Amino acid sequence: MPVPPESLDRLPAAAARAVHGVLTDIDDTLTTAGAITADALQALAALRGAGLRVVAVTGRPMGWSEPIACDAPLDAVVAENGGVALFRDAAAGALQVEYAQGEAERAVNARRLRAAAERVLREVPGATLARDSTGRRTDIAIDHAEFAALAPERIADVVRVMRDAGLNATVSSIHVNGWIGGHDKLSGARWIVRRLWGEDLDAERGRWVYVGDSTNDEAMFAHFPLSVGVANLLDFAGRLRVWPAYLAHSARGAGFAEVAQRLLEAREAA
């Protein structure tokens, strides 16, 4: 049986003080009703102002992530479940976009992804592409809760068809994402930490917090001892196989702000 999380209040102050980086999902973790609210933005800025590294790791597409990577107080955004990294390069004076796969591999995969998407739309009644699909470069996404609604059995059908077509498939709070390759949120996090800071994330995993809200965060919850779920994670209670170590009292952006406050208060008390 999955181990249920403890209240965020139980996060030891010493562990919180030792944290030097935060990894976070975006949809329904930083966002509330589709937007990053003022409390979440202030929390991001406060974390970076205190010297912590802050990286968003999301299933959203590269195109959708560009303005967030440019404007939000983040060191980087890892998008498309580890397929793309976006970060500001001070030396170059511009946003940098890098891919987990080479151009030739992406071109081959793009044809397979289009065929898989067409098959999902053909075989699963009610399935529709996510509205952000034009911004996607390394994956496909089917909307199940953002602008369209799919019943749980139809969501399962989408996952089945994607996997039958040779794709990885995962379910976020809003989309079913499918992609080709060995990358995922965890590999993307490892990649960006090595790329930006030359560090081994696995060796430092006890000094990073991961914050998420859905079943597609389970690998991250399992990997990071200081993983935290925002309160709306409870919406997926019946489907979770892995819980985070801790659970915030508040949902969505307010829950993320609660995590930031816990970390910052521990540092201030030192």
C-alpha cells in the first residue's frame, strides 16, 4: 500500500534549511484556474531572492513555456516531460532552447507521434488534441480536463492506445501526454541541473524539494526525500501508487506558496 504523506508542518527545520533548490510542476501546482497567481509568483521570487535555485518541470509544450521561461522568476523550465529545456543565458543575452534528442531523431519521432495522435482520435470516442498542441515539439497531448472532459475509462483508453503505438504515456491533471524516448521529468531535472550548475542531482537529491499535484509526478515523489504535494493532489488519491513525503494544507498556487514559506522561515530562523 502507498505510504500517505505527513503534513508539511512536519518537515524538519534542519532539512528545510539545507535545501538549495526547488523543482516544481506548473499546472495546478503553480497555477490556479490556469494562471500563475500573485502568491505563487511572489513565492518564486522570494525563493530566488534567498539564493535558492528554482526550476519548473512540466508536461506543457516548448511554445507555451517560452514566455514563462522569459518572464517568471525561474532559473529554467524543463518542458514536454523532459524533452526540452529553456533557460536564460546571460552571456548570450537571450533565451536558450535545447532538446534531449537530436534533430534527426526528433524528425523521425514526429512522424510516429502524428500517427499515434491520429490513431487516438480515431479509436477513442471524445478524444481531442490539447489546445497547446501547436507549440509541441517532442510529444503529443490529449485534453481530458482543461477545455474538454474525458471519463476515466476513456483516459485509460488513450493511455492504452499511446502505449500500444510505442509511446510513453502519463496522465497529468489536465492532459494525457505521449512521447518517444527515455526522457521523463526526472531525467529532465537531472539534465538541467548538470547543464546549468555542473552538478549531479542524484548526489544532491536530499537538498532539493519537488512540488507536484498529480499522478505524473509519482517518479519525482519517489526520488526526492523532500517531495511535497499541494492539497489538490488528494483529487488523485484513489489512483496514486506513490505519495510525496509531505502534503501542503493549501491547494495549487497557494500550496506552492506554503512550501516556499516553510523553506524560507527555516532559513531565517537559522
